[in-house]
Amino acid sequence: MMFKKLAQKLKLEKTKRHCAAINPLDVDFDGRKSVFLDKLTRTAVNMYERKCDIKNFTKLALSNPENESHNEIMDELFSKGVIDPTEDEKLLELSDNTRFLRDLGLID
């Protein structure tokens, strides 16, 4: 609902329809204030979308804890030759990787 209201406000600002009654918030007394409010509105929309994405992901991830389809997908990938990153050999290679350790800030 909030996203629809913000989208409508942005659309109204773009079209600048002429109405008989003037809303004091729509009057551009100061260009900087308008830019600030536009940026604030975009930030609010981005935060709302992020919140919705997190909520939808959480709902999807926790929808069926007994679902084991991810294991079947991983087994299929491993049978096609994809390297298992949790193998001990691969973890040892990663722990000896100086570039990786430097990126983590563990070595100079």
C-alpha cells in the first residue's frame, strides 16, 4: 500500500497535473528541498522493496523445512563434475591461498 502511494506521488510529480486546489507540499518553494524530498522518497521506496524482498525470501526459505530438494540438486551438480567446496582437500587449498588470506586481512 505504501509503495503504491509513493509511486503515485512520483508519477504525479512527473506529470504535474493542474488542480484547482494547491497542496502546500507540492509547491516548490526551494529547489533544494524538492531534491531532498525526492531523494528521501526514493530511499524510502528502496528500503520498502528491500524489506519486502527479505520478507518474501524468509517466507520461501522457511516454508517447508522438510523439503530436501536442495540435496538432490547438489548431488546432480556433483555428478556433473562441479567441485564440492566443503571437501577437506578444497578447504586446505583455500586456507593456503595467499591472495584469499590477504583479501581477508589475515596476512600482509
